[in-house]
Amino acid sequence: MWLRSFFLLLTDNFVWSILLVKSEKPEMAEHLLNQKDHYLTFLLFPEDTRKHFYTTNAVESINSGIERMRNDLGGYFASVRSLEVNLFIQFCNLHDLWSRKPIPAVRANIYELNQLFDLRYAGLDLN
């Protein structure tokens, strides 16, 4: 029950913050209000896993790996194929790392996270 109260409080604060922005950037405020359910989706996740989803650490890890590869190749990728191969290597390395050393909070809640995923994407044609 307290989680629902927290969600409502956060939702109210989000809306209040948007209303403060509305005087300066009305189009942006309207867009954010229309998309608030998407921005607050992480609140549906188990509490101890949320911090791993609302941060950009995973994306930054990918970006820094690509940047290291680019620097190792002389500052640029010689061709699109070279970029594709290096991206594939980067993703394989990250997958291996994340498979060997999963985040304990995520691993402990994997069943619930899979259920949320299935609820969201069940019956959708992803092709």
C-alpha cells in the first residue's frame, strides 16, 4: 500500500514540476505530461532494482567501449563493416560480462521482471 502512495506522490510531484515549466516552455510541458506514464514506468519494477534501470550506466558503458575501439583504430572506423564488426564484439563482451556477473538485485527479481516484460509485450508482433 505504501508503494502505491509513493507512486501517487511521485506522480503528483512530476505533474507539479511540469506545471512550473509550462510558463517557459509550454510545448515541452505538454509533451512531458502526455508521456508521464512512460517516464514513470520504472516505478512498476521491484524497488531494489529501480536504480539499475533509471540510470544511464549501461548506455555509458556501451558508448565508452565504442569510443575506446574507435581510438584504438586510429580515431575513426575505416568502413561501415568495420564499425559493425566492432559493435558486435562490444556487445558480445558486454553480454559475457553481464552473464558472468549479473547484478544481484536484478537476478533476485528476474521472475517478476520477466512477468512485467511478458505483460507489456505479450501478443505483440515484434517483426
